[in-house]
Amino acid sequence: MSELRLGDVIDDWCVKCRRLTNHSIVSMVDRQPAKVRCRSCYSDHDYRREQQPPSKKDLKKAALFGEVLAKVNPAAAEAEANKPGGKRS
């Protein structure tokens, strides 16, 4: 893949449109896109590397699951919290 430059068009998850759309690179840090502008709604946001953020519903489910697990087995709850993407205090 060729080196990315300011103004190049890349795909990214738009937080305003809530879908994967074309974006223009607005700023770069260490030759990597830092901020992008959606070409559909023209909103600027951090580059998310095409990753959809977790929904609030999923985050709440994970928190509730962690609470229940902590009551049943505290050692397992600690292991779950230390997993990548798990609940962290």
C-alpha cells in the first residue's frame, strides 16, 4: 500500500452517520492518520481504524455481568476484568 498523505480518502467508522463511509485525512501523527473528515456529513473526528465503537447497551451488559460474577466467584471476576476489552476499574 502506498504511503498515506493529507487529503487522501480512506474508509472509517463515522460516529455521526453511524456507518462505514469515505473520509478525508485532516491531520497525521507519525505518518498515521490522526483526524479524519467524513465526506458524507463533513464532521471531523479521531481516526478509528474502521472500528465500530461498542454500544452503550453492550458496555452495560458487560458491567452487569462483572457484578454478578464478582458475587459468585471473586477470582473469576478479577480474571475477566483483566482481559483485553474487559471492565477496568
